[in-house]
Amino acid sequence: MESEIKQQLDEIFAHYNRERGNLIPILQDAQERFRYLPAEVMQAIARFLRIPEGTVFGVSTFYAQFKFVPMGKKVVRVCRGTACHVRGADKILQEFERKLCIKPGETTEDREYPLILTTGRSLFHWHTGTMIRKVNGLNVFMGEELVEINPEDASALGVADGEKIKVISRRGEVVAKAKVTEVSPVGVVFMTFHFAESSGNVLTNPVLDPVAKIPEFKVCAVRVEKAKTG
């Protein structure tokens, strides 16, 4: 077993004693940590609880909540109840299948863009900033683009507050400073479109809504990495 996996399991085991009744909570914690249940993890759980491996595999395969292949960073759930069905849930599900080229329960192949970017306005600027960015007083409050990112995501990427990062989507990339903040949920980064030199609109999708004809400028999948310096 890799030392990193062992270390993460030890952190989970530290919260439990070796009682058999802790099996399901430990499995749940392990899946949350690893995004699925690898065989080696279940074997380690069996050793920790001093129970047969068959018991761990039997329990984990009995409950649908446990997964044995890696899950994607983002999970899409479509309501399939009667009320949702009559409102067109099947068509929504079919559209997801068509767009993502996967069936329910599957994960996209690339996992290349694991974060969700959402865009919006700041308190101090408006739209593309062609007028208000001329106001020095407003630029004191916000003089450049900032990418808001959750501390957990920043830590995983090795990104520090104020560090230059690159935000990349299937349509383009921009460089801006990171603003590490819990305002952004885990898995979500936020940018504005006020600064032409690093506008969030470079990353988002210009496809029009078929009914309202509004471009999809508010959300898209991205990845974040450190920007090269020098």
C-alpha cells in the first residue's frame, strides 16, 4: 500500500475504535476521502476492525452508496420521481448523456476540468469597466482581477493567497491572483468580467439558450494551476 494512502487511512482510523459496528461509518469516510473504495482500502479496513475481508466486501457491495470505480469531482443528480418525470426529467437526463457522452453512474474520461467557475460582478465595478475603472478611488478597493478559491482547493493545488494562478477552460485561459476565501464553496471558483486583461468571459461558453437566446456566460468547467513566473 502506498504511504500516502496509508497515512490517509490512519487519519480516518484515529476517529474510531475497533468495534465492528464502525464498519459503515469508516467505509463512508474512506469513500469521501478517496472518491471510491479501492480493494486495498477495504482490505486495510478489514485488518483494522479485525474482521474477514469478505465481510467488508459483502457490506460495501450491499449498499448502493458505495462505489468501486473513481467518481468524478462533480456529481450530477437528476430527479427521477413522478413529479420530475412529468416535467421532462427524462429529456434532461438524455441531454446530459448526449453532452457528456456517458450513461448514468459513469464518469467522464478526461477529468480534465474538475472545478466549476461562476462569474459575476464585484461591489466596486460594473460590466467591462470601461468607465468605472477610470475612477482611482474604486481601483483602490479592487484594481485587478481576483480568483476566489476555497482554502481546501487552494491547499490541494499548493496555491497561496495572492499568488498568480492560471484558470483554464476548453475555450481559453487567463492569469490572475488567487484570493483564498471560504466564501467560495469547495469545488467552485469565482471571477468577474470587469478586467479585459483577465476576463472570466474568455473562459465561459458563448452558446445561446435556445429559448431566451442568452449566452452561457455564468458558469463553466475549469481547472486551476500555478502560473509560471519569470
